[in-house]
Amino acid sequence: MTRYGYPGAPAGREKGGSAGLFALMRSWAAGIVVLAVTSYLHVTYIHGTFASTDEPESFTGELLLTHLPNAVAIALAVWAAARIHPEPYRDSRARHLAAALVVPVAAQLVAYALAFTTPWISLTALAVFLSLAVLAVGCTVGLAADRLQSDN
């Protein structure tokens, strides 16, 4: 049966076969845009202004100049993607998590692929652990912000 009760009428938003895919793609697009803008701001203004190239950075400096802004960027991207995901599809926990988390996880995988294929970048176990921790923290904070906002 169609939305208006007669054959040939357009199906509603929740009834279309590809509507769920378009809802996911819209969420992913929002996440990509937010992640790209926040990463650009991080590299241009925070890291470009405060990072020194003359001496090696300390662990605290690396944490404050690299990992904390990355966690904020990931949290904002997850939050934006989750907020854009429309209501009928938010009920499915798997779809909602896919809408919110695919972009940061894919960005992390791309970063690992670039790091492993670039000869002048040395990727240590600590760097991998910290980037995975930043990803987990950012995703958790972004999902918590979405959950808090949807409860109100």
C-alpha cells in the first residue's frame, strides 16, 4: 500500500527503497564537511601557530596541539552526522551508528593507509594507540552529545 492509499501514489519518506541510503549519504556528507573544516582550522590556526619545527615536541605539546584538536574535530563530525540523520531511520541503532561513525573511521583508515605507504613517516605503536584513543573518545563524545540533545 502506498502513502495515500491508492496504487501509483508516491511512497512516503519512510517507505522508499533508497530513502534510507540517501539519509545515510546525507549524514556522511555532513560529517565529511565538518571534519574537513575543523581539520583545516586545526592545521592552519592551531598547529601552524603554536607548533615549533625547530625542536621536537614534548608528549604534552603533542597531546595539546595534535590529539586534543583531533578529538574535538571527530566529536563535532560525529555529532553533525548524527544530528542530520532523519527520524524514521534513527530508530535503527545499527543505521544510526553507521550514519554517525563511518566518516571518522574511514578517515582514520585513510590516514593509516597514507602513513604506511609514505616512506618518510614513521608510525610507532604509541602513535597508533593514541590515534585510536582519540578516535574512540571523539566518537563517544559526539554520540553522547547527540543523545543528550535528542533526549531534550
